[in-house]
Amino acid sequence: MVDFKKPKIIKSKNKQEDGEEEQKQPSPDITAFKKDDRQLPPFDQIPIDPSSEVNTARLKEAFDNVDVFVAHSLRFARAQKDEEAPLCGAIYFLDDLVNEVVVDLHILHPLLDMGPGPFLTNIEEEVLTAKKFAPVEDFKTMVEMITSGCTVVHIDGMRHAVAVITPGYPTRSVSEPEAEPLVRGPREGFTEKLQDNTALIRKRMRTPDLKSEMIKLGHRSHTAVCLMYIRDLVDDNVLAELHARLDRIDIDVLIESAELEELIEDQVYSPFPQILSTERADKVASALGEGRIAIIIDGTPFVLIVPSVFFDFMQASEDYYQRFYFSVVIRLLRIFTFLISLLGPSLYVAITTFHQELIPTPLLLTVISARSGVPFPALVEALVMEVSFEILREAGVRLPRPVGSAVSIVGALVVGQAAVEAGVISQAMVIVVAFTGIASFTIPAFNLSMSTRLLRFPIMLIAASLGLYGIALALVVLGVHMCSLRSFGVPYMAPVAPAYARMWGSEVLVLPFGHRKTRPAYIQTKDIQSHGPNQKPMSEEGGKQ
């Protein structure tokens, strides 16, 4: 550890508030910052030195063996004529993170052409021509700005630095979300760039009430996280709880939103997701209009929405872009397919093993004849087919897309047909497993679909042991568990348990837009009325003309 010395000569006369000059300080010992026998103190204990040479030596030590680090020294021509002007300065950046054109045109050329002479304390406003600046008051902030794609400018005599926002790292352009496709609706999806994602949201919510808070998580990654909400709608308790959970996070590197989701959700051991994630900007804008909070993480296109309830995972954006009666049928169909995806093989195992009297006689004879040559019980059949189906599905996801789709489709057909012809699996079991797999694809939220795939196996084991009574017991346990869950204090099964009957028209079903005049009361209570008090459907207004 070493105490850094101050520079001896500072040509410029930086006067304090009382008009007195700063005392002359000894010249910097540049060798004190070399790597031969000593290291830098912790960054938060190092101030910004008035000498750019000292700061350059410290930064070169901090970015040792980082070949893209650039410390560009500047010597100003005006200093030869004006004794009051500083002799030199420096700019610092990482070459692969900045836009070289912006650095040349808006930083280097203005500094060298105009010189910082009389503008020593205000170069960001009267010398630099870039549009976005950030003050840098300590060495730690200087390092963070450089690693974030900024160019840091320091002039001799300044006890602070100026960070110019000059990001130039590669980014993906805005495109249609692949995980949430739709037939009718906006095609814009989030990207991995935080600024693009916030812009897509602000484009849809053009109000100054839309607030955004920036925080950084990860001791080493310093990942930027943005919280967006509408001040007049968000519940203060939910916002305070979110801040408290984020403050408790102690992580080294934060890469994806799934990691943050696990760190802040209420019940991490529950199989059911409690935080909604989406790639769609219109879905986030709609959630903000209900009083929810969007969590945007730099480096991932998936945005988290809190609080979230179970029925949020059963909704798709397209439900609100279609005729309401079609959306009602689709919503009910999704609830039915969710139950099929969860209980399909278990019902088959329970009925064929314990409750054959529930099957009509002609169908029972067909099932018996199909299973006559199968050497395994129904449970083993179901487990073999479910595991095979999951293997094929995982192989289709991991393989390249042109090959993956062919493997998943052809593999299922070939394996299923071969198993039936070999007498290992019955035709009825192939139909049940295939229909169950297709039903799981109708669930809009992929993480909820994965939960049903996981819960399917223990329910099958219970069904093989206790029959339909075991399935009923499993449903009771799942129901009690789901009703006990909370998402930032909001009941997970709202608006069904507890019952909010007025919310069913927009959350469970989809009524005409003119009748959806209230926001979810279980999300916030500041402003429940979503429409103006005198607004009526167009049909009612037209009838009075």
C-alpha cells in the first residue's frame, strides 16, 4: 500500500471560494504506481489527482495487461502563450467499447482546437461538443465509467474528471420477439441494449410520470439495472420492498434476468414462477399502466414485471388485439390445456390401473386389446414415453434450427411408431403423451410450461399409487401451495383467491374494451379507474346522436 504524493507545480490558479490559492504541492512520484513491488489501494480510497500524469499512471496500473486500454495524453498549444492555461491533459477509454468517430469529432478535436485555457472548470459546456456527460469525482467512478464504454477527460489542475458517454460496442437491432410471436400486434421486441429497451417503453408511455431509477448490481460485472414505473400508479409498499430486496443482493457477476428473478422472488423453492418475464415492449407498457414495476437488465432482452400473479402467465398480448369473444374462448382453452398438460398421463394411469369402470365398455375393450401385448404396466409406459418426449424436445431446442425442428418431428414419429410396432408401448399411451405435449405448448409463458412438465412426473407416481384419490390429493396440495404464494405481497391466485369479481372481466376473461374500466385492485389502490368518469362505449354515444 502506498500514499500518493501530490504534484509540485500547477500552472493554473484554481481559486477557492475565499479567493485564496491552493498551496503548491510536491511533484508526483510516478514510480510509486508501477507494478514492480506495490499495488494500488482500493479504488474507493483514491481521489482524482490534479495531475493527469498521476491519474494516467494509476489507470495503467489498474488496467494492467488490458491491451485495449488507451490513455491518450494531450499537450495544448495555447499553454505556450497563456501562462494561466494548463500544460496538458489526457483522455482514457477502452478501444473496443467506444465509438471512435464520436471520440475524434466531439472530444479530441474540440480540446486541441480550442484548448481548455479559460474554460478549465467548465470544459463539458464550452469546449466538448458531445451531448451526454457525467461528472466523475473519484477514482472508483472513473474506472467504472471507462469499463462502461465512456471516455473520461481530465485536464491538469482539475480535481474532478468528465465522463463523455461514447458507447460503441456492437448491439442487435430491434426485431420481432421470437419467444412471443403473434398474428396481430406490434412487432418490436427488446434487445440486449438497455437504452434501446427504455426507449421502446417511453415511446409508448409519453408521460413525465414514467419514472426510471438506475442501479448497478454485481461486485465485478457492475450490471446496469433500470427500474421503471408510473409514480401516480405504483404501490409505495411494493416499490419499497423491491428496493429492499435489491439492496440485499450480494453477487459477483449478474448476467441474465433469470439470475435476478431468483434473487428477488418470494419463494425460490416453489415450482411456479412468481415474476413475469417478457420480450414485448407493448406488454411492459400495459403492465406499467396497471401500476406494476418493470425491471430492465442491461445485456438481456427479457424484462421482469413485478408483482405478477398466476393468470398473468396465462395471458398473451394478442388477447387484447382480437375480438373479445374469440379471446374469451382462447383464455378458457388455455386453462383447459393447462390442466391437460398437468394431469393428462396421470389420469390415464389412474383410470386404466384402478378405475376401469369409468371407461365405456367399447372403449375399454379397445384399450385392453391394445395393451394385451405390452409387457410393462401403465406407469412404466407413461414414464418411458414422457422421458423420450422430453429428450426429443430438448434435442430440438439445442440443435441448430434447421436440424432441430426436423429431429423433434421426425424423431417423435419414428420412435413412437417403432415402439408401438415392437409392442413396447400401446397406441393409446402414444396418443395421450402426444396430446399432453401439444397442450403444454399452448401456455404463453415458457417458465409456467416448464413447471407443468416438472410436476407431471410426481403426480403420475401418486396416481399409480392411489388412483384418482391421489390426483385429487395432489390438486389440493397444489391449490393450497399456490394460494399461499405471494408476489411482493400480492396474492398469487388473485383475482380468484381472494376474489376480485370486478377484475375477472379483464384478468381471467376478456370483456369488450369499453367495459374494462378498472385497474387490478390487488396491484395498487391509488387509481383504480382506468378510463375517464364520463367515457362511454362508442355504441352508447352514437345512440344519443
